[in-house]
Amino acid sequence: MLLKHGVRSALEYAKSFDIDRAKALRNPELAPHLEFVDAGGHGYATVRLSSDEMRTEFVCIPRPIARSTQPDGGPLRYRVVHTAKLWAPGERPKLEQQVVEGDPGLAI
């Protein structure tokens, strides 16, 4: 919350645990280039490139305190996909964000 939204948002969230109220106090000048921050997550990312887009999928798992005995590796916390279509010189890329599974919570 602090890294993406700022001090006022972080303090409000710590007080109320209301994510919408906290985000309403967001500092728009703080890290406007960030769309996704999860500094405490565990997992991996895959990147796929084609001639017309770049697609990155972030997969987060619960904290791996013990090895999972499940054949599929265990439960997921969330999966979030970011896609940027090819852009022309001089244009800014447009990032599309999609929560595929789970709840990324404060990462968005």
C-alpha cells in the first residue's frame, strides 16, 4: 500500500482495513508508472513475446513454509496477467491488467 499509494493511504488502511477508503487517499504523483507491486509475494512470472504483444503472468503462492505434497504444487494466492500490445514510435504503451484467479489484495 505504501509503495504504490502513499503514506495517507497506508495509514488509512492500517486504521480501517478498508482498501477502497485507503485507495481514495492515494497520492497520484507517487510512482505513476507502477501498476503492480507485491514485495512480499512468493511465486514466479512468465513472459511471452510475440510480434504484436508482450504478456507477463505473475503467479503467487502462499508463503512456502513447508514443501507441498500435492501433485499440482499446492494452492495459489493469485494469478495476474499484464499485456502490452505493440505500440508505434512516440506512443506510450498501454498496459492491460487482468486478475485471472484469486485476490492480489494490496498488490494492485
